[in-house]
Amino acid sequence: MTPLRRFLLVLLGLFGLLGLAVTFLFLYWGRDLPDYRQLESLRLESSSRIFARDGSALGTLSPTLPGGARVNRTLVQLKDVSPFLTAAVVTSEDRRFYEHNGVDPLGLARGFFKAATGGRVEGGSTITNQVLKNTLLEDLKTGRTAERKIKEWLLSVQVEREFSKEEILGLYLNVIYWGSGGNADLVGISAASRAYFGKSPKDLSLAESVYLATLIPNPRRYFDYEGYRPLMRSLLERMVEDGRVTQAQADRAWREPIRPAGWRVRYDDQGNLTSATLVDDKAKNIASRSREKAPHFLQQVERELVSRFGRERVFGQGGLQVYTTLDPQAQRAAERASENARIPAGATLGAVLLDPNNGDVLAMVGQKLTPGARPAEWNNAVQSRRQVGSSIKPLLYTTAVELGYGQDHTEKDAPVNYGGYSPQNYSRTYSGREVTLRYALDFSLNLPTVRLADRIGLATFADKLRELGLEPPKNAGYSLALGTLEASPLQMAAAYAAFANGGRYHTPNYLRQVKTASGEVLFDITRERPEPRQVWTPQTAFIGLDMLRGVVNDYGPQNGGLAWRARIPGREVAGKTGTTNDVRDIWFVGMTPQVVGAVWVGKQESGTLPQSVSSSVVNPPIWREMVAGALEGQPSAQFRVPPGIGYATVGGTRMAMRYDAPEPKDPAPEPEPEPEPIPAETPPSEPDDGTVLVNLDARTMRLADDSTPPEFVIQRRVREDELSQYEPQPDTQDLAPEEAPVEEVMPEEALPAEEPPAEPAPTDPALPPGDPSAPAATDPGTSPATDPGVPPEDGGEVPPVDDGSGEVPEDGSGVVIDESPQDDGGLIINEPQGGEFASPDGSVESGAVGSGPPQDEETAPMDDASSF
């Protein structure tokens, strides 16, 4: 046998053995092939996209792969991708894609040659192969092994028989890796187009498409644009050769001055690169949780999604389309208000806006914002639980209204002692007289408030707080009535919403609808909104609302009003301030018919604010800017007056009343208080042990002198050992008591430009009605102000005698007179023809009532002596 023949026989034998080996490998590795039909129901992990209530994009939540890596991927259909991109990808990755059956013979031959010569298996990878490598064969992805290549070839042939080229190409564009995007990989064309060019895949130009297609083999080419640019030219030429674009289109694309994210580049007129500088290598990074808009709100949305659907569904599979309750206009207004907020150094804030009619969260800011700076993660609007101070008082007063006590009910403004607990008014003074609930709330008096809590029962009040979504502290005594309860701004806004919506409590809500990428609806608020809880009757809630309107409107800057800075011209506003002990936390919670909002200001860590800080000065302007901006462009609305409500004028102030109010009923008896330091039979003007009656300047709450105008002189009984605290201070004699100490926080020039008209000073209750030394405070259409606790000597607005017919008077005013006698000077019931009870003009008029300057709020220390 000749040597040549021997060589040919050996070679033939080797090929035979090789064929047998390959056949064996195909049979062996082909035994456990995954079912290619899984591609039909393949669920790719993808980012969940979050939208505002108007459909605008807010951010994304990226899924986590089994290995722990995050993936930024949004699934798209092929029809939503630029045809330039599909043409560039096919030319770059698989020029014979539309001709082969899943395996490229030329590439396969090249791969066999490398394998036979001991090199790494390479070449022959088609788009179909890459789809399988990134889906069904992902566990074999690491290393270019013969096993994976054989399985790819076998499966590719099966897939090409079952799926169209368009379906395969669509899958490919959703699974391909396009580089790192920070702490989440850029997977799929949607993430790549947004990361590198900030646009949707369907809007990519030919030049941008060529850039992205050339990145697929090696995404690190991004960092060498100068060396990368010639590869783009080569790909354009091949696309012309393949007939996928014309020469003219290729020339225009080459001259297009594209600017990938993070690069500063310059070109000449022919499209040649003249300079390229990478100025920000993180510009293409897309955070795994993109919260550039409303970050604290999106934080809560993420928690709500995990709570409803589980972490695996949200961050494993992902791909959700989440439509939220956020109102972009309201959110921008809240952010501006936070940026512009004048608060003490070292303080921060939390603010939230809700729709009172359904509990939808419209806006949320969890920190004091600084333009251009990313806020801290901690969300003070939801996560912080702080003592609420006097902002709790309206909830107590309205609970009393529910038990039959009107806002004309009086409690004594005088010291009291409950088992060793002896609260004080913020000013450490008291009038010693009976004051109405309306007046006590206007000036946030602590002594009448604690007496009222004792009257209705702490257990009754605590139960009502729980119905409003608040949790009273354990073993809290009478100090609960002054705000030792801890709550977040979100909780307080949700509780206050009951005033504006007829007494119903709605659980705060962030979501409107959640869908999968395929359109399956997982959640729809219209079908799954929880039923609201009826906490108060509509009439009770409206009377509470009327008292809150009084806090804002009854008194202004000239006579010690606490919340007049919250007024918004042309809109109805109601609300209440709150300050805790040692000025650790300051609040304002308020509402209009359309929105309810809360603003908290304090230190992030435990600490006190300067003693000069006042909630009546700092918080209402923040709230007003937030709410006014949220409602800009919307028509004004009025609070709806429920049937059965009329108005009475008491002490010069019109008050909403239930004309069919039940007799007040006391709950289960509470422990009897210890005897009061001031005996009831002792007139308040008489001296008592340890106290002295002094003349104070109502503007400064300091001792009055000869220069004090008579209309500002008021009498108060103070402790002798504290008399030095009332000595006049230089340069403060003419300042209003709320203004003087806070100039450093809120200077006068920063106050609202629209100053309300001056209002008359309130009547001093220490003076008898009709005393010429007491300044008369009147309101258009109302009688002069008198003492809130004592019926006027002339009977106030005494109604004419009803003839019993019940007919409307001939003057056509629509006023029906209640014939029952009223200790408050006469209750006037206004009944429009539609049967809804309101004042003739549908509004509540403001007027001076009661006595004295602002007493601002104080939270007393926790009382362990008496609990509920």
C-alpha cells in the first residue's frame, strides 16, 4: 500500500471517528434539551414603570435576577422599534438572518475548524442562537462550551420552524445586554436607547441605531468613542451593500452629530470626528429605582406594591405598569413650597396632600428640599411619628360636638388639677372666665381643653382617635388632649379629611391601577377601594370644620390670630396649628374643599427648635404655597353644608349649629378632679394666694405702662413668682406677641404680600359686657362682640316671635325662626328652598369673640397619674 493511500485511509478513519463522536455528542446532549415551546410563554424579568395620574412617567423599579444582579429592562414590541435599528442589528449580528433556518452554515464550518485545531469554539452564532443563550440556555451561558453550541444549534432549528423571524427578532431586542447602567444592567433596546440617547426606541435615528448596534459585541466600546467611530462607518457601508439603506441615507447618518450620553464631541462638515471627551462616565447610568420625580412618593408606591403582590412579583418578574394617584401639579407645588420654606437652621420638614373625598395621595415631600440636591431617603411625611401638639384639639372638640356639645358650649379658663397633673395655657396666664369652645380653639387654650376632655371622657376620645387612624399612647392621661399622641403628616391629613368630606375616614391610597406588560389588570381602585368609615355624622363634621374655619378667619395679625397666614384669597380654608412641649415639633394641618394637607417641621433627630419659633408663623405659609399651587387654575369650591345646620351669633361670632342637636350626654364617669385653686365663687378680679391681677399689653403680653394705648390693655392673673417674666423688654413693646420672637425665622419682609385687613381687638372677658373700656369688635352683619361665656344683656340677636305657622317671612329672606329659647342669644336657622340649611350667603362670617391675645399651643408632659 502506497504511503498516499495509507494517509487517505487514516484521514478517512479520523473523519469517520469524528463523525461518530459528533453524532454521539448530538444524541447525548440532545436528550435533555429544554422545550423550545417555552418561548411562547416566556416571562422575561423587566422593569416596572410608574406613572402619575395624568399618565406622565415618574420612574422605574428594576427586577433582580437570581444571581442578585439588577436588570433595567422594559419590554417592547418590534413595531415600537425604529426600522433603522432592526436593519443595523441584522447587518451587524446576522447578515443571513432572513435566509438560514437558525444555523448559519458558513459560520458553523468556521466553528468546526476552530474546534478541530484546538481553538475556542467561535463563529456561527446567529440571532436565534443568541436568543436561546439568553433565555432557555442561560444556565450554560458562562464559557463557550461545545455542549452549549450543540444545544443552541439543535434548538435553533426547532425554534425557526415554530416562530416567525419577526417574533425571534423581537425577543432578541429584549434580551441583549447593552452595558452597565450603574447598579442595574442595561438589557434590551428600551433601556439602551434611554440610557445612551434619552429617547424611546421608536425615535432612534439611523446614526443612533448604528451606534447601538455596534456596541452589542462589546459594550465597553462606549469608553473609546474615537476608536469606535470607524466601526460605525464600516457598518453603514455593509448596510448599503445589503440594500437595507441607500447611500444617501448612509451619508446623512455619517454627518449627523450624535452625542452619546456623557460625551462632548465635535465633528467637521463631513461628519468626521475632530474631538471627543468623556466628561461623565456615569451619565448613561439608570438607577435600579429611578425616583428623580417625587422620590418619597415612589418609595411608598414601591412598598405598597410589595405589600400587595409580594417582593418576587415586583422585583423578580417585574414588568408592571403602575398608575398612581400622584398629581404632578400638586407635587411640583409641594416641592416648591419645601424649597422656599423658611425654617430654623438644622430643621427639616414633611408635607403631604390628600384628596379628602377618597384618600388619594396627591403630593408628598419627605424632607426640606434644596434645588439641585438629592433629598435624604428618610420620608418624614410617612415614616416619622412625632407628637402632634394642639393640632389634636379639633378632634377632641368635634368628639364633644358629637356628644351634643355645641361650639357655643363653655368651659372655664382657669387652673385645674387632676391627680397632680396641672396643665397651663401657653402664656402661663388665664382669664378665670367661661369661654366658648370656638374661642378656646381660636386661641388654642389648654385649660378649657383639658376640662372638656374630662367632661367627655378620655376613653371616648381615645376610641374616636382610633377610628380616625391614630393610635393613642398607652397610659396617656389628660395630656392626650394636648397632643402627646404621635403621628405622621400622612396620618394627620387623613384624620382631618373627615372634616371636609362629611365625617368619613378614608385609608390613604397611592395606586389607581396596576397592569402586567401584556395588559392583564392586577388591581383597579374603582373595584377595590375600601369602604370609608363613618366617624362622625355630616352635621358633627361640619361644625368641627366651622371651628377650624374660625381658627383661620376669626382673628388676624392685629389681634393675635394663630392661622391667618394660611388664608388663600378666593378660597375657603380651615385648619389648626400645633406646637409640642419645648418646641420640638410644630404643625399645621388644613384643608380646602378639594385638598387636605399637613406640614410638620422639626429636627430630624431628637432635638428642640429655638424657643422663638412658632407654628403659627412657620408652617401656615408653607401649607398655603403648597395648596395654592396645587389648586392653581381650578375653580374655587365651597364646603358642602349638610341638612340640619343653622347659624347662631354668640359673642359677636356666627357659629354653625345643629338646630336639632341632642341634649349633651356625658359618657362613663371619670375620676373627679381635685378642687380647683380658684374657688368658683371667687370673682377672677379678686386676688388669690400666690397670684396677682396685672395689666398687660395685648400686643406683647408684657406689663402695660402709660404709653400703652387703652384699647390694648387687658387684665390677667399671673403667679407672683413669675411676675418678672412679664417685665417690658426694650424694642418689643409695640410688637405683636407672635411676631416679636420669630423675626430670625420669618422676617416681616418674607410674610405674605396680601395682608388681610386689620381686625378689631377681641373683648376682654374680665370686663363686664358694655364696659366702655372694652373695645367693641364687630363684624359686618353681626352684633358687637360680647363675652363668649355669658349671654349678652340685650339677648344678642333676639329672634322675632314665631307665629307657629312655619312660613317664610314676607321679606323673602328664606329665614325660618326656631321658636325655642336659646341661652346663646338666639339661634337663627336658615333654610333655602332646596331644604339644605346654610347662612343666606352660604358662608360663615368672622368676628371677634371672647377675650385676649393668642395663647398659642402647648403640649403638656405625659401624665401617668390618670389613664384610659
